[in-house]
Amino acid sequence: MELISGAIMPGFEKPARAEIIKARVESEKLGPILPSAEHDLGAAKRVHAEDFIDFLPAVWPMWAAEGRSGTAMPFSWPTRGLRDDVRPRHIDGLLGFYSFDAGANFVAGTWSAIKSSYDVALSAAELVKAGERAAFALCRPPGHHAGRAFMGGYCFINNAAVAAQWFRDQGAAKVALLDIDYHHGNGTQQIFYERSDVLVVNLHGDPMVEYPFFLGHADENGAGEGEGFNHNYPLPFGTAWEGWSEAFEDGCAKVAAYAPDVLLVSLGVDTFEKDPISQFKLVSGDYPKIGRRIAKLGLPTLFVMEGGYAVDEVGVNAVGVLTGFEEG
Ligand code: 6XA
Ligand code: ZN
């Protein structure tokens, strides 16, 4: 369940999304569908705070210990002027302490889903490291809103950030992360903001009017060592291919100029015209064009699934990027 427009409603980020995308990968005969291998949480703790990662599997047991069922959801946060240096003991306090919104909620199976999603990202990364031109990590839940020590927006572990760091730890000198989800990848930006070894490029709905609101403006270019290695393209409601592709072209040029060893794509297809929670106007025919342009970068590429909630078309659109890439 999620809190949306003043009501607690069934979440848009639901299991059917992954099933539909998988079915489309199969019907398009895109390549072998491989199971993920189990990984320990060491790679997660390279980009997230250890206490945050250790908290995630504890949420549901702590919630249940209060005699509760339903959906575990935060409702109180350490905002400006309050204490964020003292970690509460109660589950309601901890949920607020480790989140930026009420959008990363738990039911009994959530930790298991988070862990699987993480395993999928790392397993796919290993394929690219082993020499595959590309792999697609069909992650669910998504990850790009998860920061160093916070969850939010359906995201718990930042799968793309974990994979980017994993490539670095495996010897890649430079990694680029291109986030084309409709929403700004605030977690990804935060994680790498002061680093020059991971370039982060984000195209998204303008945070003046769109979630996640408090990050993603054009003047956020990185800090310290990371100055010049973060690029945001906030775009207005109603943006269709013409405007989107212009920003995308600029973002791709930034990636090419950086000359990374490997490219990660945070692949959200909530840029689609019929997405129920988004305001861009891409059409299904645009997604293969995106894939073809990414292919032209000529980089080993790991696609990591993020958002996209128009379930009738989520498979066609996500896989459209991949088939476009294969042609390109
Ligand atoms: C606010 C909307 C969450 C958007 C999640 C998403 N409840 N992020 O798709 O990319
Ligand atoms: Zn999104």
C-alpha cells in the first residue's frame, strides 16, 4: 500500500510489473533469462551506511513485534531543526530516521524482494564484467531514490549505485550512470555527489513541481572532487520526444566525453504518455530510439530497471529500449 493524494491505496509498484517485463523479454527472444546468484551484503555497504542496511531486514520483525500487520510505513521525520544525530529505538522512529518520505513501505515479503533485487543487479553486473556487451537487471523493487542512509519512493537498496561501485571495486577506473527514469534519482546523486570516478546524469520531471522535489535542479553539478561530475536535466510537464531527446542527446554527449569503462542505465519507463503517476509524453515508438542512441556510445552497458507503472505497456517500453540497443 502507499500514501497517494491523501489516501492509502494499493501501490503502483507491484509484482505484476516484473512479470510483464519478463514475459516481453521472452516473447521478443531477447537472450537467455538467467537466475540471480546470492550475494552477501558487502557490496551494499560500499555505498550505503552499514546501520541502514542492517536495519532493512529488521523492519518487518520489529513491526510484527508490535502486534501489527498490514503495511509498515513511516510518519515522522527528522526535518530541519530536529535531531537527526540520535537514532530512535522504536520502529516508528526508525522508519522515519531511515527514510525521506512515506513511499518505501514494508509487508512481510519486502526484505526478501529487496535482497533479490540486489542479487539481480550484482548478477547482471557480473555478466558485463565477464565480457557481455550488455545485460538487463530486471530489478524490483527499484533503487534510485535510496541514498546512503535513506529509503523512499519504492526504493530501499540503490541497485544501480551498488553495481556502479562494484564495477569500481572490480577495477573499472570510471563509471557513468545515466538515469532516464521520469523521477530524479536523488539517492544516486547523493551517493556520488562528491566523487569524480562516477559520472551521474539525470533526466527527469522538474523538482519545482515533481517528486522527489528536494533535489534534481540544474545547478547541482557536484561538490568537492565531484564538481562537474553531476548533471541534471529537469524538464517541464508535457515533455515529449522533441524536448526529451534534446536533453538526452546532451546527456549522452556528457557520457561520451567522460569516456567511462562501463555505463549503467537506470531504466525507468515512467516517461511514457500513459504512465499513471507521471507527466511526460514519450510514446512506445520512442523507446527503441533511446536504446539505439545508448548503443552508439559503444560502452559495456548494464541496464537496471527502475520505474514505469503503465502495466499494459511497461513490458513493450522497457524491452523496446533493449531491442533498440541490440539493433544499434
Ligand atoms: C511518489 C512517487 C514515487 C515515484 C517512484 C518512482 N509516491 N521513482 O517511480 O522513479
Ligand atoms: Zn520513476
